[in-house]
Amino acid sequence: MSQGLKPAFSALIIVAGGMFAQSPAARPAFDAFEVAAIKPTPPDYQGGRFIAMQSAHLFGAKNYTLKSLVGAAYNLTPRAVSGGPSWIDSDRYDIVAKTPNEIRPNLDEQMSMLRKLLADRFKLTFHRERKELSIYALTVARNGPKLKQSTEPPDAPPVLVNRIFPGRVLLPARNATMAQLASMMQRAVLDRPVLDKTGLSGKYDFDLEWTPDETQFGGQGPPGAPEIPLKPDLFAALQQQLGLRLEAAKGPVEVLVVDQVERPSEN
């Protein structure tokens, strides 16, 4: 990272176990946010987007369409969300919400509360279908993976962090599986579902760096001149740095079809 350079925005994405992290039995219930404010993103906003805990008890989402919020909440690429009025893919919203209990919620708990918020404030209802869609298959490259087994304690939470700069993304990952990498890529980065076809079952530490294009992060990268020299694109970076490939394919995917939705009140 260049000295003195600060990211235009940083999206913290913590992924663990299956779809999301499973809450231990001793943890308190995170049924709903204590209070949440939903406001339209200012029309002159020029920054990127993120969903992240801003502090131990403050959840935030910035510059997200409802379709992208639904995708994040249900672990789907927005392309796997269909139906509803056109504004769900054009109107952008900011959310600030206070979380309950004395401990920081994990990603599974954050997304559970977000799903409840979408149902309560957007009056969201839907059904599921299976459709044949364009997908990416995450596979091992011809010369094999370039991955190092994680040195984190076995019970350490997996972490995947997107640090997004003008023209550059840095992804440090720790104690992460390939299934978790694929899940994060489809929810936050790419415009189609990503299936883990690597056959790798370990947990790995790695750093991935690439130049994003306009199809990634919902086209909402931070403004500004990119760094020179430019990094490789995502497809080349995966192969060169991790020994992995993203292969375009077709496959059956579970999609979410919106039946009913309303614009929210702001409080």
C-alpha cells in the first residue's frame, strides 16, 4: 500500500461457516435492530458503497439499492433477485442501525437483522425459484493452487476484507475457505453467482490485489485517478496470485422473486 494513501472506502466482510457464521448456542438472540434509520443516498454522493459494522453496536449500509441489499441479506448476487418495480434497482439508500445486546453481532446475525428490517420497513415478500443462469465456477488453475494453509488458531473467525481504492482492490483473507471466498465474490464483487468447484477443503491465508472493472461492486467504486502501475484484472490476479480460475458457465441457481415491496418511511 502506498505511504499516506487512504482508501476512499473500505468494506469489511466477515464470512464464516456455510452460508454465514453460525451463532454459538450461548450467544444472545439478535432478532432485530433496536432502532434503524433509512434515508435516500444524497443524489450528489460520489463515494463507493459498503455494508459493515461501524462500531461494536452500530450497523451501517451506504449507497445500496434495495436489490443489492436483498442480495447481501440472502447471500445472493443481485442478478439472482428478480421481480418488483424498477426502483428497487435504481433508488439508493443509506441505513444506520443500532444492534441489541452487549456483544458485537457476527455476519450471520447482522444479515438476520437486515432481513427482518427489509420485511418490516420495505414490506418485502418473495418466493424462490430455480433458474438456469450465467455463473462463474471457481476452479484450480492448471499448475495448481498457490495457497498457504492458515496460521490462525483453528477456532479463529474467518475474515475476508475488501479494501477498495480508486482503480485498485486489496483483499487480505485469513482463515478462509474457498467456499467462503466464492460466497463473498458473488455477494459483494461480481455480477453473477459464483460456485466453489475447487475441491479444496482447507482454510487459507492469502492476499489478493486487482484492478476492478465497471461490472464489479455494482459499478460503485470510489472516484479518483487509479494508481500507476495498474494491477491485473480479477481473473488474471486469481490465477497469478492464488493459482485459481473463474470460469464462465451456465448452471441452475436458486433465485429470489419479489412479490411485494414498498418504498420505506425514513424512521
